[in-house]
Amino acid sequence: MPNISQIYTILNAVGAQALGTSAISVVDTRSMVALGDAVIASDTNKDAFVGALVDRIGRTIVSVRAYDDPTNDPLVKKPFEYGSILQKIYVDIEDAAADNAWNIGDVSYTPEFAPVYKPDVRQKLFDKISVWNFNYTIPDHQLKTAFVSESAMSAFITAIYTAMDNSLMLSLRNANNLVRCTAIAHTINRGGANAINLFGEYKTAFPSTTLTAATCLTDADFLRFAARRIIDVMRYMKDLVRVWNNESFARHTPNDMLVATLLQTFDSAEVVNLQSDTFHKELVKLGNYRTVSFWQGTGTGAYAFNDISSVEIKIPDPTDSTKNIDVEQSGIIAVLHDIEAMGSTINDRYANTQRNNKDRYTDFFTSANIGYFYDGSENIVVFYVEDPT
């Protein structure tokens, strides 16, 4: 059966962080975000009901693009109705080989007839499904004693329905935030060229500066440096290279498949201090430009920068599959990623009722079954500010 996990405890914890009633703390998303497996097992991947039918692949993404003719087909954002597994197939680029046509006259030439050249094919399967629900009971008569009219009680019941819907919407938002934070945590942990300390680079370029990571967002020179660097990377990501993802896959991300997410505080600093919309014109061209008030939560400091710019996520140790590590990083101000780097697979939401005629009340349910994934082989670049050590 699909890898089902109840994530209501995770959502409740991150909901408190997002609402500002709990300090930001490490969230374990290992059971929630699928990182991809190479194979499935016929004895375990069976349907959840009769336990005899093999789960089917609901969608296959052939994860290779024509470099000079990219297509905009964000498959990972579209839910599929049947099956439970998202499959991604990648074919790596090849090194050039010698052309022996001009060596046939050489005495040392030995022809080799019809050798077999296998392509380097890699597969990832994402099969996690996260489930949770919200429940309310509405009695037939007991509420009547608290109200003086039908319309007043009806307004109260409507408020209950609204709260239930708001609870679901908040959980959906927070779950999306956790997927993004998981991708950020993996990128920061790898420490590759796609984890960019903008202030560290600025300090190297201008060693005499008296700025710190805590004050750099108020300085126009630094903000110009940061804007130029981000725009440059946006353009670099269009090239077919291996440097912008966490698994050294040869990838390119054209503008129409690039998602830019900026921390609102950084976005506002660019607008107010530079008094120019050049940076935003470049971002708006993408079509996938957005801002967020925080990455994981607001914390308890009334949107203090260290809180809203932080992620604290538990991830599998990439060097030892039996261990886990906590990734904690503040100062994150922007993320650029391929539209296929993260998202949802199955996206089912339900609303239903259950009547108890004997005791005269009705239970109302709203539920979500959603598959989330992050693919470390797709391009993602995380920008942050931190004092260099």
C-alpha cells in the first residue's frame, strides 16, 4: 500500500509556530516528504483495502528536456486520480567519444563492429501520502438554549463551518511551507555552490565593510550586490550544468519553469532602500515570483528576522542512511528552484457527514490526503546572509 503517514501532530506543531504561539523548533518531515526510491516491492506496494492488488504508477515524468526547445509542463503540480506513485525518469548526458572515421587508413586501426552503448538511466519513485482531518459535531437541540433565534444559532453554526475550512486552509499552507523548508534544509546541508551566503560573498568582495549579517539588509550597497547576484543566478540556471542541484544531475531551468520565492522582509528592503523597480521587473518576468512572510514560522518574537528567516528541519543523513541530522539555518532570504523540484502528487480533499439518529447529532468531517515530494536532482538555489567564520 502507499506509504501512508498521519501528519496531524506535525501540522499542529508547525501551526503553533506559524501562528506565533510557539517558538520555532526542529520539525521531522521524513515521514511526510518523499525523497524518491529506485524500486517498488510487489509484496509491500499493495492496495490498502483488499491487500492483493498492486499499487500502480499514476504518472511518469520523463525528466529530460530538449535544451534548445524547453516546454512548460509542470506535471508535478497536477494531481492524478488513479495510482499512488509519482515516477521520474532521468537520462544523463553523455561525454563525447572519438570519431575513428579518419583513422581507417592507419595500420593500427582495428574496427569495432556494432558495440552496445547503454544510456545512463536513473529512476525516482515518490510514494508518501500525508493524511489528516478536522471534525465537528453539531447537535440537533442542545445549542438552542444558548441562542434566542434561529438566525443567531445559524450564524454560530456557519462560523463553525468557516473555522473548519480555515483550519484546513491553514494546514495546507503550513504543509506547503514544510516541503519548501525540507528542500532548503537539504540544500543547506549539502553546502554546495547552490547554497549561497550573500553576505559572506559581499564581505569577501569588500573586506573593509563594517556591516554585519544583522545590519546588511539596511544598506543600499549590499542590497544592490544581492539583487545583481540573484538575477545573475536566475540567468545561469538556464544553462545545462550540474552545479545548481544537490545530486549533480545535468539540469537546466528556463525562466518559464523557474520559481522565485523571496522573504517579504528582503523584498521590502530592496524596494524601500533602492527606490527602484528594476529588480522586481526581472522577477515579474518569470511569472512564478512570490513572497512569503516566513519560511517555517513567525516564532514568538513578533516576526523577528531570526525567526521568520529560519528553518529547522530533521533530514536523513546523506552519508549514513541509518542516521538523521538536524539542519538549523537562519538568515534565509530567497530561494530559486525548478518548478519540478518540489510539489504535490495526489491532492484529494473530502467533506462528509455521519448521522447519529439515536442521540440526535451530526458529525462533520473535512479531510486531506496529499502526497508531497522534493527531488534533490532538480535545480534549487538558496540565498542566505550569515557572518563568515
